[in-house]
Amino acid sequence: NANILRKDPQGFFTFGNAAFLKEVNCKDVGELRGKRDADFFKAWAAKYRADDEQVMKTGVGLNQIEEHPEGARTRYVRVLKTRITIGGVVAGVQALYYDVTADVEAIRASISRSEALAHVGTWQYNTITDKLAASEELYRIFGFDPYDPNVKVTSFRERILPEDAPKVERIFNDQLYAEEGCKEQFRIQLPN
């Protein structure tokens, strides 16, 4: 079920379809009017407002998948937003969103199976949090348990053969700001 909503330029809700009204526990649009994101989505309100303002200012629609952590599981939501204009004047923003968790999980499972068959791994490094997000297969290739929370970036680096370490360091630094991924080979040494 797609949730559809509209907000005025100040961020007040002006419309919500039945699915959206149910999600925010409003019996009708009258109860919804005059409320803002902060009334329903406190943790996300600032982001939603910033997205709305960007769409209204630029006229460029938004199409993204948001990650919503919910306990041990993450919910994935496709969000589409567009600017509303009436007579050339910005009248607000319209949004449509729906759950795509099953799709994302299916794609990830398929990628995981493909990586295991090909014996290749993938990774992403967050320079702000100094966290490495690696595929399960990359953990296995390096001889680590994919679910061990104690495995750090340095754990992976320690397994690289010393003569390949400068090459890997160069690759790592080059990739920090690269637009595209890379395909590189290097050697590792596993513990006995």
C-alpha cells in the first residue's frame, strides 16, 4: 500500500490518503491538517523538512530509498517527492512512499549468493564513523566470522601480505573519494 500525502510550503499536512492516515493514526484528513512531520515522525522530521524545502526550492523531485532501523531489523522505504505549483506559485510538496524491504532483502540475498559462488567480496568504508561494511563473503575470504563485532578495519589490513600492503593502502586511499568502485587483486595470509 502506497502512502500519499501533501504538505503546504510551511510543512503543514493538507492531505493524506487512507494508508497514510492509518499509519499516523488520524481518522480523517481534518484531523491531519495543521500537523507537521514532528507530530508523527520526531526522529525523521528535520530530514523530511530539509528534503521538502530542497524539492520546493529546486523543483527537482526526490526518489530515494530510506533505511529505517526498527529493532533488530531494518525497514526500507522508497520515497518519491515532487513540488506542487499552482499558477506558477509553489504550493507545497506531494510525497508517495511504500515499503520495499522485501525487494531490498531479495536483492541482497542474490548478491550474497553470487559473491559466494564467485568467491569475491565487496566492502564500503565510512570515513566519518571509521566503520567498514563488508559482505559476508569478504569476511569469509579473510578468515573472519561475518557476525563477529570485534572485526575492525585494522583486522583486515593485518591479513594483507606485507609486500602488498603499500598497493592496498594506495587503492584504499584512492577509493575514499572515487565515484566508482574498483577491481583489484592482492594477497592475504590466513592464520594457521
